[in-house]
Amino acid sequence: MLYSYFHGVTRPEYRKRSPVVLDPNLGVTGIPYDYPAWFTRGGILLLYILNALAHSDLDVPHLDLVQTTVQAAVVFFAFVTLLRRPLRRLPGTIYITLGLVTVWKLIETARSFEPRSALLTVLNFIFLAVIWFVVIPNMFTFRTFMRGSLVTLVVIFVSFILLHPYVPDKTLLAGWNKAPSWMFAHPNGAGMFALSIFLSACGMIAARRKRHELFAAWAVIVAAGIVLVVTRSRTSELSALVFVAAFTLVMIFLRLLRSRRVQVRGIGYLLVTGLVGSFLYGIHAWLSGLTERALDVLLSNRLTIWGAILESIPGPHGWVLGVGMLPAGVNTLFSTQYAGGFGIDGTYVDVLYTEGVVGLILFVATMLLIGVFCTARPLERRLRAIGLGLVATAMASSSTETHFWLVASPLSFVVLGGCSVLLAQRGRVECPN
């Protein structure tokens, strides 16, 4: 299993591509040792561990600097590897939108009240975007990436459970004791890791090859569901349900769409439209029956926080352009007259506050394009459904949490890395170039 993670393909696939050659410069499979590729995959694994430490009760000094250094090293070794390989590209529209997002972040950096520090935030995003949309599609297949992510995240989570009695709790975050969180600093962080494990296991099932892997993935899904309930992380629970609903809906829609009968395809369109419309109407009716105070309590006082944040935006131009990028390390923290400040808790509000309506439109457009391209890709039906399900999950999670897009979280890696691999694949291609 570890062999396939670091090599990007399974051992039998290597054997098919080249016979065993007894040469001191070659491995036992007859393939030259590709050390830069090993370092690249190992660096991505290390980023999972570093992000887990950032969400833990441990105080690790200079952790942000270490993460940025590892990201830069991953990009460097990946480019060294790609000098000897054909480059697997995503659709050009995705790169164009990412370029627009990056340019807009640089513009907002110039408008920041601390441009030099805010530039580190943008630099960190550029490294992450290159890893998500260039490195991962060229280093992994969908199966090996999901399997490597699943094994790494499960090992991290089990280690945090076992080491919890020996690490004192960090009590700085509000709501840290609302539910069990083990060595994670907050139950929402534990819920995000459990959600990432859930998505990785679902990806393993979609790319299933071996029966024992299928059984193991189902067992992990059940365990991750139990952890989500125990941590009482409502956003992660809702995101998991959104994934199941989106995956099922796309599977049904694509199955009906394959029919040669026009009537059956028409029924498919009507069914999907009716289900989506009914779901949205049900959400609207449910929210309409709640008072503002009840909704604020349901969202853990986020309405009050969001109201204070949006009221502080200066004038109409501030809504369009935002207030500028925040300094590195505080991109999800907003300080007002309240002592200590508070977390923004919501990627949409975070992007709206710092980058304005323009930045929010670019973010949403990028995610929608990724979802559309994943669904339209000439892949197996379940892989296309998985792609749109990952995007829907990330969009749902972004409503009340800042675990996606802005940081190097496992959720960002599983969603964007998984979708990028799907977008770079052609048909049933499994071996990386």
C-alpha cells in the first residue's frame, strides 16, 4: 500500500510496463529510482500531518513557516520530476479562472494594511494551487491519491485518539468542550478530518479494484459517520449528507441520460429539476419558520459575528473590492472592539470581507466550473458523480467553516486534488504519464 502511494501506481502495473532488470541504477521493478517523485509524494503526506498539528492541542512554533517551506519543496521536486515526463493538463478554462483568482488576490494584497505580511498569504495560496491543480494530477491516479489520503488521515486520527490522554487540552477556542475532540483543539476540526476520511473512503469505493479494499473502505465510512455524530460538528454532518445526496442524484441523472429514448431522458431532466427544487424550497420554508434569534443560536452566534463583520466594510466600494488581504496567519480572524476578536467562520464571508464581491464571484465560478467539467468528463459514471459530490461537499462546508480553499486542510486536498486527478484523466486511464 505504501509502495503504491509513493510510486503513484501499484506494483503489478509497474511489472506490466517493464521487466525486471538487474542493473545497479534500477529498482527491482526495472524502473529507475525516481527520488524527486518520492519526495513530492512524501511532502504531500507531510502536509496532512502539519495541518493536523495546526488543529491540535499542541503549540508548535513557526508551524506556518514550516508548512510554506514544505509546500515550496513539494513544488520544486514536482517540477524536477515533470521535466522528464509529459505534463497532464486540466481544461484550460480552469487555469484561466485560477489565474484571475491569483491576480485579484495580488491586487487585494496591494490594498492591504500590511502588504508585506499579506503577500505571504497569497504566496501560500499560489503554492497550494500549484500542488492541487498541477502536482497531484501528475503524481497520482485517482485511486492511489484517495488511498494514500485515506491511510494517512486514518493513521493521524487514530494517533490523536491514542495520544489525547497525554496532551493537555487547549482551551482558547470557544466551544472547545462542546463534544469530544480528542487531541484536536476543537470538535469542528475533528469533524473536518472525519469528513475528509469519509470522502477519501467514498473515493476508494468509486475507484474500487480489490475486494478487501472495498470492505475496508465501507468499514471506514461507518466509523467516520460515527465520529461525525460524536463530535457534533453540524457543518461536517450536513456536508456528508450533501455529498450522499449529490452523488445519488448525479448517478440517477447520468443513468437516465444514457437512454436512447427521448422520453426517458426527459423524465431524467424533470426528476433532477424537481428534486433540486423541492430541496431548495424545503430549506427556504424551514428557515422562514425560524426567528432571527433562533437561527443565530442554531449557527452558534455566527449571524451576530457576520453582521458585525459586514457592517465594518467601508462604503459601496468596500463591498465590491473588499478591505484587502489580511496578514499571514490571521486570514480567518477578524478583530473589532471586542477583546481578542473572533473567527469569521465561513469561507464565503471571509472571501467577501477580504476580496469583495469580485473575489467571491471568482471563487464560486471556479468551483462551479470544476464541478461541471468533472460531470462532463468521459469517465465512468461513478467517478463523474464523485467529482460533483466533492464540489458540493466543499461548497456546503464553506457556508459556516473556513476549512476549505483558504488553508492547506485535508478537505482542500481531498476535494481539489481528487477533482484535479479526475479532470486530468482520459477515459479509463489509471497509470500516470
